[in-house]
Amino acid sequence: MFIFNQLWFAWQNLYSTWGIPLGRYIFPMTDPQVRYWPPLARWIQWLTFFWLSIGLWFLISASYPSGQLEFGDGLYYVRRQLAWILIGLWGFHGIIHQPLRNLLKMSRWGLCLSGLAILATLVQGVVINGSSRWLAMGPILLQPSEWAKPFLILEASRLFGLWPSITWRVRLLWLTLMALMVLGILAQPNLSTAGLCGLLLWLLAWLGGLSKNVLLGVGCMGGGVGILSLSLREYQRNRIISFLNPWNYSTDEGYQLVQSLLAVGSGGIQGSGWGLSHQKLFYLPIQYTDFIFSVLAEETGLIGGWLLLGLLGGYGIIGFLIGLQANDPIHRLIALGSVMTLVGQSILNLGVAIGILPTTGLPLPFFSYGGNAVVSSLWMAGLLIRVARESRTDLSP
């Protein structure tokens, strides 16, 4: 009820102060034009907001003890997340009501600015836990690698969608810029996000029809860069070693994974009930960000875990149907890139929490605390909806 009360309070303020149009701008689900959208566009919007609502509900549970201890306010993290969500919804509304041709015109500037911001983190970045991923703007920390994801999807989709008709000079220019961006993220260091972006580019190139030899060469090169990063950074090697047998490293490198496995295992079939997780009480580290799924699994059990997988599966199926129905190859790649990033990153996060993948810093979209990530996720969902609207007859006035 807290979530809906907060949203209703914000809606009333917008209605009384600015009138209905601005309220619809912040809360797109209330836009009456939605009824005229193609069915897949409506479905993916409602699934997005359902995913976001469930995520907020479990963020309350996961973050409440830390917020109470650190700030004397159990809802501290949730209030900040809601503020970022409003920013994300503002951009989300703009994306779903802008023709993709206009978004593609802006994407190159967004990608260049994001790339420059990523390089700036290497010089003026805020260092947290040994990684310089953020830029400070007063009290606000911006993570350029998260903001870059929607622009990377747009620009890579244009590049690979037009690949046969553009010159090698243009190809090499944009490939170089994208490679520099990925290398900049890797140098922060942020191996998980760099790997995700690199994999996204490779998949879009594959879906765009690039030759197998080129894809094989690029894949080997990317794998080589990853191995080089592991060889140069001891903490990354230690993560791999502790992943192979976390119980032997339960007091140091394997501590996070061991506590996560204890949380997931203690959930049983039905879970302990919402808000009743024991591991979140300062046993499980960063329980409201990277390991929020562990809290969900402990509180809802195997049933809750499977329901979340069902949500991700449904979202992925509808997203791929949107991509397959797109008539324009660029639009098809935008849809597939967006859904692969949202659902793929979620699967990777779940894999880390249950111990089948090494520990990374990838958040669970729409669940994990983090304003930059939730804004980026909402914008990618907006791209998916926009493709659906342009792929079938849209009767919106």
C-alpha cells in the first residue's frame, strides 16, 4: 500500500498544481491513448509496470533494516528510488510518444556524451569499492555506463541494420567509438557491465547478419580482453576462484555467495513470508542491490522464484514477438536489443544469486536499488513499446 499511496499523493499534487496533462506525462499508464495501441504494446507496458511494482515491494523489505540503522528511516532507500523512477517515467513517456526516426537522430549525440562521461570517470570519477564508475553532480552520483545502454542499443541497431549499405569508413568509425566505450567501462574497472555491453553488440551484429568469420574473430578478441583483465586484476581472479568453491572462502571472497545461498536455501518451498527474511539482517551484503533476489527467494521460496522466472519469460516472449513483427530491420534490432538487455541482465543476476555464475555487479532490473539503473531500464522498456507501436496499426489520436 505504501507504493500506491506515494504514487497517488504525487498524482494529486500534479493534478492540483499543473493539471492533468503533466500528470499523464509522469504516469503514462493513465494516458487514455493507451487503449488505441496495438495489443503487444499494451501488454509490454503493463508487464513493465507490474515488474516495477513488484520490485519496489521487495525493495521495501530488503532495504528497510539498512535504512533504519543508517539513517533512522526504514524507507530511506525506497523514497530515493521513487524520485529516480519519476525521472525515468518522464523519459519513458517521451520515448513512447516520439517516432523512432527522431530518437535515432538524437541517439548519436547521447552515445557520444555517454562515452565522454565514461572517459571522465577515469579522471574525475568517484571511487567506491575500488571502482571509479560514478560522476558527482552535487549530492547526486551519475553512472554513465547505465545511461549509455539505451543509446548504445539505438546506435548499434542503426549501424548493423544498415550494414550492407554503408561504407567501411562509417563502419569503422562507429565500431571504434563503441569499442572505446566498452574499454572505458572495463578500465573503471567494471568487467560485468563491459562484458554485458560487448555481448549486446555481438548479438546485435549476429542478428544484423554479419558474417560468421567476423563474428568469430570479434568474439575471440572480446574473450581475450576479458582474460587479460582477469590476469591483471587479482580481485577478479579471486571471484572466479571463490565461485568454484565458495565454502572454502566463506569468510572472505566467498562470503557474499555463501550468505546468498543460505538465504535462497532457507526459503524452502513457500518462503518465510514478506518482510521476514533473516539473512537481510546484516548477514547478506548489499541485499537491496545485487542480491535482492536472495531476499525474494528467502521470503517467497521456490514458488516466488519460479513466478519471477515466469514474469521474465513472459516479458521476453512478448519482447521477441515485438521484434519479429517489426517491418524495419533497425526497429527489429532495437526491440531485440532492449529485451535481451533487460531479461538477459536479470537472468545473469539470478545466476549469481544462486551460485551458477561468478559474483558480478549487475543489478536486477526494476528490483535493485539504484537510480541510474532504473532510469536506464525504463528507457529501454520505452524503446520496446515504441517499436511495438510503429510495427502495427496505432489508432491513437
